[in-house]
Amino acid sequence: MTEKVKLTQEQAEAIEYLKKGKFSDESIIGAHARNPNGWILEANVNLNRMPLLKLVDALRIGYEVEQQFKVGNWVVRKTNQEDERLPFRTGRVFKIKGFINGHYLDNEEFRHDSEALRYATSEEIKAEIERQLWKSIGREVGELKENDLVIYENKYFRLFKNMGCEIYGFHMDPVYASKLYGNGNLKGFYPAESFISFESVEEG
């Protein structure tokens, strides 16, 4: 069985646009043969420079959308959707969960067009992973609080306010700790919420 031709999402949409406009396969091929760079409408411009034989095979044999990205790839949303209530903001970083009907799915299964995405850089991936870690404990990125325990230069410091200095013994000012975090100098921290106090345990 002859395999279907692999097309980009944009190329497939251009062909569907022409077919909906009552263009026959023969007319599409003829127009492309006469001028392979003559598609000027936004809806069909992505057919420009497509090899003629590839277009012929796509119309004769059939085609399927080639997945530019793979499940598990980290990507960045380049453009906004019209509805700002949806989580499609520019710069949104997410890991592709799936692929359906020519669209890529994020973790919430919202659909994204391939042209709206690009590969995320290592720095963007790291920042998003950290954002998710902060979110998992109900905090904004870099939101350090009093009584958190931070690790700095392989030492542990408990955060206390109004000390009048940045570090005193094994105590550290939260503002200074946030500055260290922003500069990438903190190794990690233990949130105050995760502390279990045995002093409050009463006999049953």
C-alpha cells in the first residue's frame, strides 16, 4: 500500500481551502505547474515552493499532517488566541501531551496549531519546571517566607524578618534570600509549611 504524503498543517489547510472553493485537483495542479510561487492569499500561500510531484501525489494518493513536534517536547506558545481567558498567552511554556486532528495538546488538553509554537530553550524549560514546583506548594515564583529553611553555600539558614542585617548566625533576611534566589545562588529550600512540629502533639 502506497503511503500517504506528509504535509505540514499549513499545507494541508491550504489544500482544503482550495477544495472548499470548488477547485478541482486538476485545476490546483495546473495552477501550481504554471506558477509554483503564485499562491498569494493568506489561506493558500503555504503551497508556494512545494514540489509539483509532491502536490500531485498528495491529491492522488492522499496526505496526512506531519507532526513537527513530538509528544514530550517542550514548546513555547508564540502568539495569543483572541480569547484572553484561555491559557494561550504568548510565552506560555508547556510539554506536548498529545496530537489530534492536526493540533498539539497541552496538559489541559487545549489545542494549539503548529505555526503558533516553537521549541523551548533550556533556560525556558528550567524556568517552567521551577514555576510548576512553586505552584505545587501554592506560591508564586521566588516567594520565600519567614521560617523557610534555605540552603546557601551548603549551609542551612532559617528566614527571619527585621534582623537589621542580611545574615546573622544561621538566620537570613527573606529579602536577601529572594535576591540570592534570583541570582541562582540558592541550592534549594524547605517551605515552612512542610515543617512538622512534635511540640504540638498531645497524648490521646
